[in-house]
Amino acid sequence: MVLNCSDSDAKGNEIYALIKELFPICRSITGNGVRQTLEIIGKHIPLDIQEVPSGTKVFDWTVPKEWNIRDAWVKDSHGRKVIDFQKSNLHVINYSIPFQGRISMAELKSHLFCLPDHPDWIPYKTTYYEETWGFCLSHNQFLSLSDGEYQVFIDSTLTDGHLTYGECFIPGKTKDEILISTHVCHPSLANDNLSGVSTAAFLAKHISNQELRYSYRFLFIPGTIGAITWLCRNRDSVAWIKHGLVLTGVGDRGRITYKKSRRGNAEIDRAASQVLRQSADNYSIEDFSPYGYDERQYCSPGFNLPVGRFSRTSYARYPEYHTSADNLDFVSTRSLGETFERLNSIFRVLEGDQTYINLVPYCEPQLGKRGLYNQISPNQMAMLWVLNYSDGRHSLLDIAEGSTISFQSIREAADLLHQAGLLKEVSPGTK
Ligand code: ZN
């Protein structure tokens, strides 16, 4: 199976263009913002859209009421809009209940949130499970408010409706699956997580015309409640998931961070480590912890799926995180292109990993008479490693790890030896 490397800068530009298109939409864990987002993604890849009614029990949780918002503002006593949802959807606390009224500055203050340490940034806040309302604004904007009466208007609805998610399934030769999950619930924030959403869409598009060993399932779901809902509705089929990744925050200029699955040494953990080690980039690999994004659900003890998380700067470790500074300038086409390339390489390792048996195991086979001996070929060393360790118990990934030769070279050496009749494939699962 071949996954062609594409020009990563061009890919970065395409991914960025989709981020830009999706950026203005006000998304949440439910509502029309998610639907509109999925509709746009659906122009790139086939997307199966699911609607789960409010009130549905999903494990220990309940699908919430659906939230939609059209407008919101605060006007001062002169009728001037001092906070305006139309200027930034971060201004309204996500899931704010409808409200209309005249209130004093003192009362208004108890509904306002800002970041004194970053006086020009608007924070991003949510109130999914508490029925209240509020506004977020920059600290400088807050300081400019004078005492007096204010008129508040939030034109939102919080009613029985649905939780919406999208699923793109790409069948491969086997039913064994690679799961890619990304959250689609944040409003105008670029890195968290339009970078993950857009990268996942382009990965799906890229592999959809390839010959694949694995089937791939891409989930575009609201964070936490979406993953819980999906797992609850698919608990009988999760055994097909052999490898998985949560994609989030993959467009900033920081180094790539891979967070291991709870298993710690799953093939996905090893494949990601192998790719990052060979990339010569600065990167970081973290152990699993029960905090972060939807890996928390996939790796909850009842499931314990082999799902890691692929990000750039790690979860919440950048000041722009969950603020208006996570904007279109915060993500770079170069980082997005590089992320795409690394993820593609991880897929290549998973697709190409295989276990063989050396059919000429008594002393080394004579490579020269088979046209395989070339002292200066970089493949020579890889061939010796593959021949020696192809005993039915070591996969090519095991051999790459043991030899420190790149997986790609090991894979190429195995292809040459296989073509020469020196290796026999062990069918997957009999290792
Ligand atoms: Zn977030």
C-alpha cells in the first residue's frame, strides 16, 4: 500500500483555507454552528451526519438541550453598543440562556469576564451545564465601562433539539479500523480546534483514493459529550479500533507533542514515536494522563482503546489558549503542512507494519546471487536486520525500533527480500 507524500506547504495552504472559511461560525456542543461546519466539511469528504435527541442517556451523561444564538449585545445609557456579539462570537459565554433587561453596572459586572494579564484579549468561556448568561470582553474594554445603567440583550434559545456529529468512514481491505477524532464545538478559535478539524478533513480526503489495509473512521464531534455519545452508540463495534488519534491544536508554531494512549506501548504510540524520532524535528512525547481532550473518553478504563493524542504545543500550555488571540494569525500554513506530513507518515507505518518469516534462516542467504548485494546501498544494513529478525515474532516496526533504521528503509528492504523469495508474510494476528 502506498500513501504518496504530497507537497506539505501546498497542503498547509489548503488546510489553512478551510480553517479561514470555518473561523467566523459560532459553534458550540450543539446547534446550527456545528451543522453549518459539518456541511462545509461535507463538501470535501463524504460525511454521515447524525442527530441525537436532547435527553438521550449516554453512559452517566445526558445529551443536553440544543443551543442557538442569533445576536447579543450590551448597550450603555446613550444607546451605544459596548459589547457586540457580531464583532466576536467569543463575547457571549457559550450556552448563555436568553436574557433581556436593564441592569446596573454592579449587576452587569457579575456577568462579565476578562483577562487582566492580557488586556487586549477576549476570553472564551462556556456554561454548558449551568443555565446562566454572561459576556466576555477584553480588560481594556472592561475598564472603559462607566457606572450607570446598561441594556442587555441575548437572542439565544436553549430548547430540546439535537446533538449533531459527523462521521466519515473510508473502507480498507480489512474491518480493522484506525480512528481519528477531532472536536468541532469551539467557536472562532483557530488552533483549538479548527486546525484539527481541517487537518482531519484533508487527511480523509487524501487517503480516500488510496489502497488501504485498514479502514479509517474520522469523527467530527463535540468535545466530551460528543465522544461520550459516540462511544455509547458504538460500544459494540469499538473492538475494530486497532489504532486511534485525537487531533487537536495542530496548527501553532510550537513543537509537535504526542500524548501516549493509556496503554502506553500500543502500536499507535510506537508508530508515532518512530515517525517523530526519524523526523529530526524538535518534539515531545508525553505519558497518558486523565486530563486533556477526548482521549479521556477513549482511554477511560472501560474502553482503554489504543488512542493517543497528536498536538503541537501541549494542551493549555500557551497563553493564547481559549482566548481571542487563538486567531487566524496564531496558526501557520507551515505547521499545518508539517503536521499533515507527520500524520501521513504515522499512517504509513501502521499500514506497512507486517511480520515475516525468513525462509533461508540457516546462516545468511547469499544476497549477491540474487542481485541484492551492494555494499554502498543504505538498504544493505536494513536487509540484514530484516533477515535476522524475521522469525515470525518480530514485526517490521519492532525491527525499526531495534535497529534505529527508519521504518521506511526497513519496509523497503523487506519488499526487496520478499520479491526475492527470501521472506514469507505471517498473516496478521498470528505473530
Ligand atoms: Zn478547547
